[in-house]
Amino acid sequence: MTPSTPRRSRARPAAAKPVVAPRPFVAHHLAPPHEILSEEESRKVLETLGALPERLPKILVSDPGLKTDPKFEGLRERGETLVGRLVRVRRPSATAGMAIAYRLIVPSVGGD
């Protein structure tokens, strides 16, 4: 016969679940930096590109990439409208050094 192991009680004292504070946003190292442009900068970029805003690729106002811009939270807290503004996305490129893309901020389905 093999010696039996002592049994542990399955009942555990009820411990209160710790309150977890929401984690601050930390950009992923693969997420390229996004920069929300002012209305004046947006106008100059559109003039330089010779394009209408509707012709640019879109980005949702709820996109987490927008949080990589330090100004993002300040703009939202002040209640400024982000819809219709342009975003500059800078990505490292093997051939161009730095590739720059522009996106038009559009409202998300939830109505942000």
C-alpha cells in the first residue's frame, strides 16, 4: 500500500477581489506614431496633395493608433471635434527612409 497524501481543505476564505485601476495606454512598438494635424495644417496638406478630403483613406475616431499622439487626450477632454481632421502616420521604410501617409478621421459606429 502506498502512503496517502494529506488532504487539503477545498474551502478557501472569501477574499475581496482587489480593485484594478484601468491601465494607461501604452503604444505597441509596432504601431507607427500618429499625429493629429491642426485645421490649418490639414488645409496646407490637402492643398499640397491636390486632393479632396473624401478621397483620402479613413481612420475611425476610436482607432487605438490615435492614442499614440500625446495631444489626443487633451483634444478629447476639451471637447474638440476630431472628425474631419487629418492624421499624419509616419512609418519607417527600407526604401524611402520614412513613409508618410495621411488619413481622414471619421466617426465610429458607436458615435464617438
